[in-house]
Amino acid sequence: MLRKVTKFIEIKGWRKPLEHPTNTTQAILESLSPSEVFACENGTLFFYQDENFFLSFGHSMRLPVKLASRTPSMLLVTWVKSPDVSGSHSVTLYHIELGSYNTLSMDTTTRSHYRFTALDSCSLYVACVEIAGTHSFTCLSTITDPDVPKNFVVSSWNSSSISLVWNCPENRKFSHFLLTAFYLNGTDHITEEVPLWHKGNRLVFVLSDLQPCTRVKFGLQTVCQAGMESRYSKMVLNDGNSVHSSIEALRQTSFGPDNYTLSWEVRNTSSISMFRVYHQGALQGTTLITNYTVGGLLPCHQYQAKVEALCGDSVLMNVKTATAHTGPQGVSELTYRPNDSTALWTPGTTHQSTVSFLYQLSLENGSPFQSSHVTDTELRLLGLEEGKTYILDVWEKCDGQWESEHSRLSFQGANSSLELLMRAADSAEDLELQLDISSIALAMVVPWSLPEDLQDDMSEPRAEMVKIVQNKLLDGFDPPARIEVATLEPSEEPDKTEILFMSFDASNTEEDVPLPVEDQLDYIHSLDTTNIAVRDGVIYWDGPDVCAASKQTLCPLNSLCINTLGSYTCVCQHGYYDVSSVTPVSSYPACNEKGLFSQCLDKQMTGGIAKPYLTSYIGGKVDVKLNDGRCAADETEMLYYFRTSRKTTECGTKKQVNKTHIEFQNTLTVTLTKEQTISRRDLVVVWKCVYPRHYVRNAQVSMGMDWLYSLSLVEFNSSLRLFLAMTLYSDESYTHSYTDAITIGYEDTLFFQVALQTNNSFASDVVMQVESCWATESSDPQDTVQGVFLQDGCPVDDTFQWLSVNGAAQYSRFCIQMFTMPKGLPLYFHCLANICGHEEDCRKVCSSQQRRKRAVSQMDTKRKQSTVVSAGPLVVNRVQSGVQRPFWPEHMMMISIVVGSIGILGVTVLSVSATKAIMNYYERQLQ
């Protein structure tokens, strides 16, 4: 056991200490390796120097041993070992208690770190390391983190006070507690942060004299202090009284074709004077109850709703938003036409391309036996028994999710074994032929169920499936057959599909001549094809379900696997279109939503959009114009597209230039054809390609980088010196900090803390303000290329969020979503921080347009009390699936698709901003 002993060494001499080493001393320093001596690079004074010995005094931030991380029960110590020396390092841990050093453990390791575990929280330890080959024994003294307090609850509250109680940590070790009161506004943002120190063993706190309509929540931390070092536990949060006035579970509870109803909950309405309800940003009305109905709306529309809770004289206590919608109108005039067994109805919701009709056919006793959805207002009901009573329900559905009320019809079935085959003709002399459907229609059963997208009559995949069936059946039949698929429905047998089709003589172009069913069945039987059988006039395919049998994904993103009688094919999902015919791709089909695509190549720009999407959006046949019309847009069966060069004189491409980039813009204007005299909807599609004016070659990123951590000294006055440091954390709990170069992704959020490192009682009134923050691709804060995200105390990036009140405490916390910069190199972060005295207002009001004025003397003093702190590097992973690349906006534009209404003309602009050329270039440099 070691005992603490103080040893004094008195040095007497006549010489004044020198600030620089002599040549002899410099020679000694240069002859030693970094593992043998550690430079006193800050404030060095040389007391004595001779040929073989020197005595100096100073301080260094480059310590041989450092504490990498800690928890309440663990200390992780790291050190730098010489690459030329092998061997074991000796580690010893001492526990300091009542002035004595008790040896807890002794061990050896060949690694450059050691983890001491099973320690007591809030306890003082000394960790010592003898690094192999150095003949030095280096120790550091520190304390473990405290445990969190237990059972932190509100014991009572009223309009003017809140009482809080809690229990000690498990081992009952603590110095005191830090209780932080967070005052909130109506949007749950912190407006003021007040630290409240609690000492003593009575773990009760009362916050009194609260102003009316005040919302406050609390955070509690255990604090351990040993000398100048203090450690804080993870913060335990309590909602205080804020939860009682919060709007919870705001939702839509019902809807009609012209209205929707909102409902919400509030735990305690004693502090709520009223609720205000907004529809599409406009005040709709007020209420004292927790539900409200908004009426007078259009059917099948989606809206944004907002509810505010108010206290007293219109003090905003809380606000919540929700998405609401109206439903379809429903069908009317539902009737049954017995002569051809057809149901008819009138749609209630018009001018909506996304509305379909659902139906359910049941027996009189209520047992349903047929249901599906259609897009036409007529429904053939085949196979009904004459004179038997049936019940038909028909209703509307919009956007595939919102359904109307059911319309019901009870009717007597007619004999539908024969149906009328109606063919339109130009001459009134054409006759209606009544044929037995069994003589012209064939059924085929396949052993797989229909994917959901194929069950929708309106979907593009279903249309593709119909084409596949037409091409596969009766190939080689004489005469050539033209096949029309009548229905594609689930079979009565489970997990099977029935395809009903009719065949006509393809050589006869004048009229539809049905091919005899018997001839078709004989032909199929004569082929003697494996997996095909004809039983009772029905064709059965007994081959494998190729799509389901494969263990691998057969089709690319946004596409469906479709069985094709022995093989498979891939078709795009509903709403997606294949663009592989006009753009090079690695897999087929290349299914893009709305058929939108863009390519920004070195010498050419390409873009396109699907024809079916334009037709459904505009509501008819369309005309398209590229830019000013001097060049025509190209087209395929499925797409409108263009290819233009960077020359603006060729096809009217627009160009904009700034200091770093050139932007080229191509516009496709879509209107109804001139045959349509009335038009209320136009579409403008915009493609943008952004190129850097000077390509910057990327350097290969190496992960063997040293972590930069700057601890800056600020002289506040002649008697007080303060240290400032910036630390990067992985999450909002601020318990796990980054201490080494790591890789994070675009979807990650980086949490910052800039804090004063002092426990001096003379600094209790001093606060800190973060004035500006920026990122660089080198460790130099003065790098010429800077990505600024905080300027003059106000965020300039949309993802920036304050997590504490800046300028109101001795630390500031904030977060930002990760990004990358032009070279794609590791990022270093820097912040300029100011120190303010107790008489200065260090908080920044960002809504003000005018900078707070100060006297010249104050500004000069302010500069003396400012410093830059840095941390890094962080490597941003550029290969992230499904994540947009948030390049710094000054240098690049994100790929985005934006839709919005502009002006009273109702012109909709669909903007596609692409920087693929830049991204592809940078990715090639990284390979």
C-alpha cells in the first residue's frame, strides 16, 4: 500500500529562467525518441541547462497515456507504443480512499490499451502504465462516472409550483445533484435552460412562483467531484407539467365525401382555455372539446390539419399537425339489366383518375361468393341462376385506400349462360349477334396466385400480363389467332389463377370471327406439351411457379416477377415505368416512378418521363414541347425523352453560372392536344444538371488518422483562465463521444457540445456562446474551402437544431445531419466560441434582422475572449442505399423531385434536379 506523501524540491539560483533551449539542450532533445521524452510545448521555461542535464517547466497536451472512455464501472486507458519495441506493458490500478493508495489490480498486455472493469461508480482511481522499452512509469488520476439517480418523479403540482422527488444512486455515492429546468414554448422548443444545484441528503426540490401558462420539464444528473474534475451522470428526464397540456394522439376518426373529423386527447384541460383548428394553414374555428369536423371540401382529397392548445389570453401551450382526407362520393342509380345480366351505376366522384369501383356479389342469405374491383361503370354478372335472388354491393375507392358508403341492390338473376356479344359498328345495318359464350371462350388455370398489383384492372402490370398470355397461347395455330383476355381472376381452387380468353381469326381484319373452341382444344392437345393438360374443356398448366421457387430475387427494384408458362419475366410495378430502352442500365427492366429519369454526362444531358403518366395526369392526349420548341422531344411507345448537349444555342437549354458551378436546365411543357378546346391543367417538367467549373480530384481516404481534439485556453481577465473544448457525440444522450476517426453515413446525425472546462467558483457567472461553426476537409480551421452551418449565432442549414439555449450556460449543444464536401475527404469541424460575463446578454435572437450593437471597446474585449475549438476527422460513407446525398448546398444540389402549384393558371411544376455527373465523377476517383 502506498501512502500519499508531498515532496518539495527547492531550486535556488541567480539566473533568470530562459524561454528557449540552448544548443546543447536542443541536441539532447533531438537525440531522444518521442517515447522517451514529451515536449513541454506550452509555456516552457528552462531553469537550468548544461552539457548532460536540463531542468524545464511547462505543460503539454500530448500525454503518453490518456483516458479514452469511462463509465460508472469501467476505465479505458490508451497509450502510444514505439513501433520498434516489442514486449509487454505493465498496468496497475490504485483506488484512492481516505488519502491512501490501495492496489486493486496489476497486469500486463501487449496491446496499446487496457480496460479496467468492475469498478465502483463515483470513485477516485489512479491508473499507471509502464510502456515497454521506455523505462518510464506514467500515471493518471481520474474518477469514474456516477450512477444515474433513481425514481425521478413529480410528487405534486399546481398552476404555480412543481414538487420533484428522487432516490440516491444504487451505491449512494455522489457529491451533489444538478437539476436543469427546461422552459418550453408551444412547439416544445426550449426557450430557457436554468441549472439548479441541489446539495444535501433531502432529495426533494420545489420549483415555485411559476408564471401562469408556464410549461417546464426537468433533467436530473448525479454529480461527482474530485479536486478540479467533475463528472456528470446520464441525464434522467421528467416531463414536469408540460405533458399535462400537450396534445396527444391527434388523428382523423371519420370522413365523408366533403368533410373529415379530427380527435385528440389532453391529460388535463384545467390550463387549456380553447383549441384552435387550422385547415391547410387557415384558421377553421375554435372549440372547447377534443374533436372538430371540417366541412365544405372536395371528395378524394388530402389535407394538412393543425390543432393548437391555448392557455389564458391566447398563450400557445402546444401544437400538433396531422394529415387528413375526404373520401369518395359513392355510386348512385345502381340497377340490374336482365337481358344481358349486367349491373350498371352512376359514379359520384368525377374528375378523379384514381377512383375505382369495388363490388361484392352475395347470395340472399348473405354469403358472398364473388368480389373484385373494376374501373368501368358496367359489370357483367355471368353464371347466375335464373330466378334466384342475389345481393350486389358497389362502392367507390380512391387512391387505393379510402372507401365510400356501399350502395346495395337486391335482384333476381337472369339466365346468363348466353350473353350478347356487342360490337360497335359505323353502319346502322349491323346486327347484334347473340352467341353462346361457351362456343367462343376458353379457360386456363395456372398454379400460382396473382400478385396484388395484377388484381387491379387499372394497373400497368396487369396490362403487361395480358400481353404475355396473348403471345404464349395458340402460337402456331392455323389460321393465326388473335387472343383477347376477358378476365384474369383468382381461381376457386386455392393459390391458383383462372384466365378466361377468346380467340379470333387474325387474318380477317374486317370483322371479329371467333375461332371454334373445339379446334383450339384439339390443337393444344396435339402439341403434347409437358405440363399442359385439357380436362373437361379447361386448359391446365401444371408447371412450376418459377417466381416463388427461386431463392434469389429474380427481378430488380420496383418490378414484379411474372410467371410465363415455364419461365418468368419482370414487369414494372403500378406507377413505375421501364426506362431501359433509352438509358443504359445494368439490369432490366429499369423501373422509375412516373418514368422520370435524368443523366448528366460529360457532353450530353438526357431526361424523360412516361407517356401513360402524362396522359392520366393531364386527362387526355397530350402535346409536348422541349424548351422553346426549336428541338422536338423524342418518343418511344412508353416514353417522351430528350438528349441535348451543353450548347445553349442548339435546343434552347438555359444556363446559369456562379463561382463554383454551372447549371443547365431543360424544360418539357405538356398540354392537351389542340383537339381539346377546354383545358384546366398543364404540366412543366424541369431537368437540371449541375457541373463543377473545376473538377477536384479526390484523395484516397486512409483510416489511420489521428483524432484532432483541441482544448483552447481563454484569458477572461487577469485572474481567470478558462478552457474551451468541443466534443462530438453519437446520440442525444451525450454519453458516447467520438475519440477516433470513424465512418458514418448520410442518414446519421452528429451531436456537438462546446463547453467550458472549469469548476472554479469564480467562473460560476461566466457563460459561453457559439458564434459560428464550419467544416473543412483538413485540420486547418482557416482552410479556404469551408462548409458553414452556423453563422452569427444562427443556423444556415435546414437540418441544424439547437438542443440547449445558446449563450445561457457554460455549454451549448446542437446537432446536424451529416453531409459531404467537394473532395469527399474526411471532415474536421470547427467552432468559434465567445465567453461572456454575468452582465452581458450572450443569447442571440435569430429572428432579428439587425445585429446587436456593441461599443467598440466591448467588441475588442469580445475578440480577446473568443477562441476556435476543433474536432475530427469523421469519414462520411458515400455508398448508402436509399439515402439521398446531402452535398453541401454551396457546391452541389441534391437530387429532388418537387411538385407544387404555381399561380392562378394552375400550372404544376415538376422539378428534377440532378447532379449525377458530379457524383459519378467523384465515385470514379474513389475507385
